[in-house]
Amino acid sequence: MAYHSRGRRNGIARSSLYQTITNRIIVELEAGSVPWVQPWASGGAPVGMPFNIVSGRKYSGVNVLILWHAIVSRGFSGLGFLTFRQARALGGAVRRGEQGTDIVYMRRVATRDERLRADDEGREPVASVPFLRHFTVFAVDQCDGLPSEFTAPTPLDSSLIVPAAEALIRATGADFRVGGAKAYYSPVHDFVQVPRPADFFEPVDWHRTAFHELSHWTGHPSRLARDQAGAFGSDAYAREELVAELSGAFLCAELGIAPTVRHSDYIRAWLALLREDNRAVLRAASAASHAADYILAFHPAASATQRGRCGEASHSSGMERAVP
């Protein structure tokens, strides 16, 4: 199904966004740099998810990758972004000459025929056609005159990282087993298995691995119902691994844990997948955000955060209010 967008921007068709994002990620993967890990290896910003400083909503899906890339490539010191108009409304301004970062917003709209049928049948039309829009945001670093409460960095209490991760895992109620020599999720028997924390070189890596496997757990038919039937080496298998990689990175960032690559040996398969389908990373990032949100919803302290996400999530109700 084709994705639709209106017009052009700066001479570039909006539909080319898929290829632009995909090409950027391919280049980084080919260079041995995983874009959802690299920001915390070389960036100056704290570990976390990018967010809109006015609404407080955290960006989701591919917008996380877009903004993480902007943070590390341009040396931004924080995770906060806002629009040109929002900066002016706060009494500040984007500095002259600053270049913003384009993010995307996807919603579904009903076709003309569907609207006519729905009108004849006295029902609400079913939105089925994906519709893509662009928005430009600026980092707080690119603005002057913003109130101090929007420019002060938020300190991170690192002492809470591990307890928060353990509490979240317990809160899911998943059949989560510790022991053995391998980390995996069994779709057939619906349980997660990870080795003991002492078996990892760095204790924090246990939590990174746990969230990767727990992200697979969300794909069960009784939860988010992703396709997990792909055999090792297949495109379906690579897609599910990419979803779990991204979801694990999003969860780690939410809890202040620097993400790492769980399966670096899958990079070749991801490259093949991205070269074949320039929308694969948008779909994977969207599914990863849904998986991370599903897990975060179990934690009372995190549920309010995940409900306020913005970006290209596929929910249709209230989407206009979520941007940016």
C-alpha cells in the first residue's frame, strides 16, 4: 500500500524521506556503527529519549532515531526539542541561521469511497490509508531567550537504574526465567530465559539483554501479535530481531541505561533488509515503540510517560494533539 504525503519541501519530495533515513542507517551500519547505540558512545547528551520541552511528550518510532542522530552528529547537549512557534511562544527564538531537524507524523485517513459508503451506512469511516507529514523541530541548544526551566539539564540518579529495571521486569508478570547459558524468548512456550547476572562481563549488560528478550515477549499473539514464525536467516526473523533491538534500546534509554547491541552478528541481515525495503526501518521503529510502550505501561511511574509519546505511532485518535 502506498504512503501519501502532500507537496514538496525544499525541492525534495516528501516520499523520499523513507530512502533518506534508510540510506543514513545503511551507511552507519556499513561503517560498523549502530545508530541506536552510537549516541551514548560518543555524544555529549545524557542517556535518554528525545522529547518536546513544551508538551513533555517523548518522541517515538523512527523519530527517536532521527533525533538521536541529530544529537550526536551536531553535538547537542540535551534531549529537548521544540518547534519555531513554540520557541516564540515561550518568549525565546531560534537563532538566525540554525537548521532544524525534520521529523515525521503518520496517521491514517479514509478514502473518498470509504467516506461515501460510511455516510450511506450511517457509520464512522474506517481510516486505512497511511498519510505522512513533516514537522521541523529545533534543539534547545539552537535557541536563545528560553525560560531557565526549559534549558536546565535534568540530573539522572544512576543509583535507581538497576532497581528500576528489575521492578519493571517483575511488573510485567512475564514468565521470566534466570539461569542457563543462553538468552532467548520461546514463542511456543511463552517464556523468557536469560543467564544469571554474574555470567555477564558487566552486570548492567544483564538488563540490556533482558529487555531485548522481553521485547520479543510482547510479540506473542495474546499481546501485540507480531510475526514471530520466521526461521533463522529469513527476512521475517531479521525484522523481528530489529524490532527487539530497537525496543530494547528505547527501554534502556527510558531508564537511563546506555543501550548496546544485543546481536551484532545480525547487522548483515539488517543491511540486506534495509536495501530491499526502504520502509523497513520505519515499520520496525514503529513496532519497537509499541513494544516498549507495552512494557512501560506495567510500571506505574512510567505509564504516564508512555501515554504521552508523540511521533508516527499508528493510533488515529488524538494524533493531531500529539505533534510535536
